[in-house]
Amino acid sequence: IFNSGGSGYTLNKAALKTLVVDAMPSCMPHLHTFSEDVQVARCLRKMGVPAYDTKDEAGAERYMPFQPGHHLTYRPPAKK
């Protein structure tokens, strides 16, 4: 299971059914937030469906939550 609002969700059929049928009606149904990916992860975890590392066999990320240009122009913060 991988979930990030920026790059999307990958859920198998069982996880999706758990989210919609079991988690959504009872897991913070009236919460309004911009970080739905965090809430989806919390609700799935409460239902026993944890997210897991989705890196490939070389350790590279499969999902990129930012636009390609953000990766190209990223500058680490200055050390204090």
C-alpha cells in the first residue's frame, strides 16, 4: 500500500474495500483537512492495513510527489 496525495495511491482491491466499507464511515468522517493522504494512512492503519516501503530493488523511489522541476531546482536549506 502506498499513499501520497501528490503522486497518488496504489491500493489493492482488499485495501480499497477496507477503506471505503470499514474505515470511511467510522474513521474521522467529519474531519475537513488538506492532508487527506495522512488521514487515509491513519484510517487504513487503524484497520490493520499498513503502508509499506515502495522503493524498487535498487532503492530508488517509484513515486514522486513533486513535479519534476522541483527535483531539478531543489536547494537544501542553509545550515544554521
